[in-house]
Amino acid sequence: MTSRAAGHVELDTHRLPRSVFEEICGGPVGPGGIAILRNGQHSLRRLRLKTFAEEAAASSLDLGPFHDIGAAWALLAKAEDRAPYVVEDVLLYPTVGVWLARALRQVLGMAVDSTPLWSEVGGFHALAAAAAFRAGLEFAVPVPVVHGAVALPTVGVLRLATAFPVGAAVLRGTSAGLVVEVAGASVEVVHQSLRVHHTAARGRRVRMVLDDLDPYREFSSPVPPRPLSHDQRAEWCKYMDEAWDMLTHEHPEWAEELAAGLRNVVPLAAEERVFAASSTAAFGSIAMSPKESAVHFAEALVHEIQHSKVNALLELLPLADDDRVARYYAPWLDYPRPVTALLHGVYAFCSVVEFWHVQRKLVPEEMAVRGEYAFVYRHRQVTEVLGVLRRLPELTEPGRRFAAGVAVRLAACSLDDARPEVVRAVECITDEHRALWRLRHVRPDPTAVRALAAAWRRGSTAYTTDVPHELVPAGEGGRTLLSTLAEARLKAPDEYLRGVDPAGAEAAYLAGDRRRAARLWEARVTANPSDLAAWCGLGRVVRSKTLRDRPELVRALYVALAGAGGPTPTQLAAWSDLAAS
């Protein structure tokens, strides 16, 4: 590439203007702010690409047909001389970021992957070929064949008609088009281009690539092309059009941000059940499963573009120090997360709160409760994590301002008019999730637990439950039956108990019989102290601050004292509360 690309790129030349940072903290960002974030991404991609090329060229590893990194670099430089805007467009395509992150880790020896190194490195040659083809150059370059296709970012794929699961071919760019050669002979290919969908409403336009072809589109190791059928594509585009009409009418600032920042949407298979996802390496890309309505399509777009913004922001401005250990509770996940992930979550889910604060009053009646639930549920989660963030010393000063900006936005979305039954259900669900998380991941210090057990046996009143603990991430996930039923009762009140034991603790609790529920949950705990869902339920009906806030401590103490004549869980909970009173 030219000296502009190959020279030393100083990232601090992309200083983030204070006004743009404040705009980001305040929510939607206009085209100017998105352009600054994109420019930062562009410089980072160029710097990382140069590092990759240097490391790959110096590598002693077998790169197969892709050993000549210099030739691919020269082709990319020639394309930039002819059409610099094309090279920038190719480098900024989201899947290029995913490929580059993977390839760089591989050549630096930082990752072990099932994809052969030579094939991953060959992605650089495919990138150069894509830029050269779009710049109108004639060329010949080796390219990888993965899942029977040659993939060219921003261009599409060339699917080989013959069986060719993985390997390499030569791609020629000629005045007549692209030709693929294997063993010196051209082979038949089917060229499938990336397809762009444009939609407009109220003077605002958005351009979206519906990417069902690129091997790195799912932010993972290469996957085969899965072209949508005509009807499937029409359905995705229909939802996009309807979502865009709604956004431009009811959420114009989010629409403006999406118009500036959205690059592609990746359709996932329905069975994957991914509401929406994004990647730190894929600025402007959103992957999602098919949606049941345009409203949910719009929600997914608004939510995930926030993660792209925060990822780009973090490349320019640190929001937290010492962010390597996952040790904090994130209500939207079943496992611990580091500080930056909490910042990501509160920022992205605050946009969901704002979205439903408006939209819940505009959706059809059959969706009203679901919209209200989404609003209250995310509001409660963001509120809880903001309370944690305020106390964390790891936040930098910009990180504190960032969190404070989210708090101001959240305060503008009052819960005062929320339906009481929704608020109660959300309180149950979020409390259950927090208790279950602690029971799974938090381990009280065994020595302190033994000391507490000895204090109980002595009948002592001089003890403390201020017990140190260790976070031990566990693999299990999922929610309790009570949480599932509490949500189902809101959304399907006539059917939520179908298939559920009517004599069980959960049914008793939801019927308002708290005493019976307490007896049943305590019986379950006594019979099986590993029944975490029963501990969570018991914490809801027994008036014990310790059992509610630190169920893992009561459980550990109960296990230590288990045996004939030992205390009941409720007795231990009451005794534990005395130390905190």
C-alpha cells in the first residue's frame, strides 16, 4: 500500500472531541460523531493489517500457496492508488475486521484454531483481490477456497461447481470478469453477489447489506454461504422497511444514527434463537435470528448499534482500568463479566429502555404487556448495575462520566406509570436471577463458614456474617421455574400453569399462598441442599435479608451443620440476620 497506509499510524491523531464524547454519553450519535468513530476504526484496521502482513511475511510457518505476502500487499497498494475510497470501503467491511482479528492472533501465535493458518492468511490475498476487482485492475492472485467457495469481502462469493471443500485456487481479474483456475485450468463457478437493500422514509435513507454469504459474517470461524431464498429475503427486507418507517416516525434520532452507522445485517437460522449479536471486530454489523415483528426488528437494530459505538469508543478512550477479570454480576447474563462489559450492557440496554418507554404505548394491544415488560425489566437491570458502577474504583474519569450519562437518560424514563403487576413480576424475576447467580458462582470462605457453624453450636450471639468469599465461575446457566412462570403469567395468563405441578411451591407462590410455598421450598432444600431453585424461592418468602442478599452463605452454613438435630434453613436465616441487625 502507499506510505499513507504502510507508514506509522499514530492512534492519538484520532483524538475524540469532547463534544462527540458527550454526544455518545447522551445516547444517539449523529453522522459527524459516527464518522469520527469510523475514522478511528479505519486507522486501526490499517495498523493491524500492516502488523499482520509483517508478521506473516517473517513467519517460518508453512503458509502454503500464500507465502508471497509482498505480492498481495503490492496489489492492495495498486488498488489504493487507483481507487483509495474502494480500499477504505473494503477495509471497513465488518467481516474484514473479524478475519483480521483472527488472522493476526494466528500469526502472532496467540490462538489455536481449527482453520489452517495458511487458509486464514489467504484471506489477505482475497481482500487484495476484492479491492483490485472493484478498482478495475487486472490481476492474478492465489485465494483460499473454503466450504467450496472463494469469498471476496464486499463483493460476494464464487461457488465452485465441482466438489472442492477446502484448498486454494488462482483468481484472475480480467476485462471480462473474474476467472477461477484450479491446477492451471479454469473451472465453472456461480458468482453470488452481496445484495444491498435500500429503504427510505420521511426523507431519511438507510443502506443495508443483507449478508448471507461471507464466511466471517457470524463473527466466528468460517461458515459456508447460506443464501436466503427469494421469499426469505423478501421477508427480511419487509421487516426492515417497516422497522425503518417506525423508527423515522417515533425514534428519529436512532434512525439517524443507524443511517450513519449500520453496514450489514446477518440473517441467522431461526433455530439459533439469537435475538441479536454484534462483535468488537465488526463495526456496524448486526447478526440476528428472524423476528416476529418489525418492532422487534427495530429494537434489535437500536440495541446492537450501541455495542458498535462503545467498541469503537473504547479503541479511542479507556473507560476502565484493570479490566481483565470477570468478577461482576450482570443481570442480563448467567455468568460473571468484567467492568467494561457492565458499561457495554448499561449503555445498550438503556437504549432498549428508551425505545420501549415510547413504543409500549404505540404497539397493538396484544403486544402492550410484552412491551411494558421489556421496558420495566431492562429498566430494573440497568438501575441495578449503575448502582454497582458508581462504587467501582476501576472506572476512569471518562468512564464515570459515561455511566453518569446513562443514569441521566434512565431517569428520564420514569416507571411511575408502569403496570403494577408487571413491576411485581419483574421484581420476582430479577431477584430470582441474582440469587441463583450468587448460589452458582459465589463461594464463602470455608474457614469462616466453619467458625460460624461453631458459633451456632455454642449458641453464641457474638459472631459476624461479614464473611469473605471467592468467585468461582460455574458452567451452568438457565433460570428458575418460578421466573419462567412469573413471565408466562404476564404474557399468557390463561395458560401459564399448563404442565406445571399444581401442588408445587411455584404454583402456591403465584396463587398468593406464601406460607405453603415456604413449607414446600424448605422441604425441598432439606431433602436436597443442592436444589438451588428451592433456595431462591425460599429467599422470596422468608423475611431474611441474609437469605435474600447472600443465599450462598446460608446454604454453606446449612450444609456445614446438616445432620440429625441440625437447624432448619429458616432458623439459620433468622440467626444470620441477627449479626447484620
